Amino acid sequence: MPLYRINLLREQQIYKPNLAIIFAISLVVVSILVLFMQHYILVDKINYQLERNKYLQQEIDKSKDIKIEKNQLEAKKALLIKHIDLVQTIEANRTQVIHLFEEVINLVPDGVYFNSLTQNANKIFLEGVADSEKNFFILIKNFKQSKFLTNPKIYSIEMKQDKLKSTVSHFKLELTQASQ
């Protein structure tokens, strides 16, 4: 039997892909895959950083709110401290009013009447009427001898006739209230 030789080499070369083309195509595919992976990784990192930035911004906003609230509380605290100081001052000075009226009652002679008594800090302003100059000078002498109401300053003395045709002295004076 005769052996036939068939040359399939030419057929193989036709169907045999070129290794350079396969390498080029695989290189392009791998490059595209690497690019997609890099893109995915970068997008993921960007999203992660955006989430971190959002969280940090929320924390910054919280700290600003806390700072505003702290300032409001400090203002309220300062106001409360002022109120407490005022109450303590009033509490400490509440007996001075009683002592003032008690002292005025003891120092004012008969025949002297007050129309007004006003106080500004430790200054006391009196306006009144004395039925005689003698009673007015007794009043001034009593104030000079007092340890609680001191430094009488006379602003005005006017002699007028009242409804009963008697002469009366209208006066204005200032006293200094000494602290106890």
C-alpha cells in the first residue's frame, strides 16, 4: 500500500493564529482590565474620602453648635451670677433700710416733717418743713452727731408762711449713710 503524504503544513499555517496578534490582543485586554480596576479603585477611594469629609463636616457642625450652646450657657451663667450678687447685696442691706428709718425717727425733733426721702446708693436726700429754725438746727445737730447718717449738706432753706399765718422753714438737705 502506498503511503500518501499529505502536506498539512500549509493548512496549519493558514489556521494557525499569529502569536504576535494574540499577544497584542491579550495585552490590550489586560490593559483595559487594569484600567477598569484602577478606575474602580480610584472611585472607591474618592467615595471613601467623600464619606470621611462628610463625617468630618458633621463633627465640625456639631462642635460649632456646642460652642454656640456653650456661649449661651456662659451668658446665662453670667446673668445668674449678677442676679445672685444682687440678691446677696439686697440680703446684706435689708437691715440698713430698717436701721435708716429707725435712725431718722430717733433724730428728728418734734415740729419737723419730711415731704420726701429718696436714697441713691449711700446718699439720702430729704425735703421737709420745720415749724421753727430752732427745730431745723436741732435736726442738723442730731445728724452731725449720728454715726449712721453723717455729713449733712444743706441745699436750701426758705422761710414761708403757711395757711395758719405762721412762718415755717422749707428745706432740702443731703446726708451720707455710713455702712454698718
